[in-house]
Amino acid sequence: MAKLAEAKIFNVVATFGAHLDEHQIPRLEQITKETGINRFHFWYDRDSAGLEGLSKAVELIAVQPRIEMEIFDWDQHFPSPVRGSVTIPESIGDVGDFSVEQLLWLRQKKII
């Protein structure tokens, strides 16, 4: 979250841990009700705890008719006119590992 704030990307919410739990669903529903925003982007760490947390979040969100889930794809390919297709290096495993410039680029491309 701190790295996102450093990049001036403020419209984020942390689940405070490697998972979303059933007690956080009413808060997402409240955001949806109060703002009209119903699409949430879930971006967990690339490690096993993050993958497990994502799996749990998918289960919880799947039964919520008013909440749409978008998942950050760590394995996505990005076209580069110089290098061809590139991916996120394995050395980057969470949002804090990205540089501010990388986060801003992801934001500009509407990936985050």
C-alpha cells in the first residue's frame, strides 16, 4: 500500500493479510451501495499465501451478485516494441517490489 501511495494511486483498499474474509464482504457491499462502484481489483502477492488468499477471495466473491471481481494476472504479457513480449520478473512478488514508475505505467495502461 505504501508504494501505491508513493505513486499517488489512492483508490485502493487492503484486506490486511493474505486473504479476504467473510467479515469484509459487508464493507465491500457498503462501498458498492454508497459509491456505485461494484468492480474491485484483487491483487494478492505472488507467493503461495497470496495464491491461497486469492482462491478464498474468489470463493467469497462468487456468491456476491453485486460485486464484480477483477484479478491481477502476475503472468500477463506486455508488448514491447524493442524487446517483444515481456512479463513481470519473478523477482517482483508483491506491489512493494515495483518501482513507482512501473506502477504508474501499469496505471496508465489501465492494468491497475
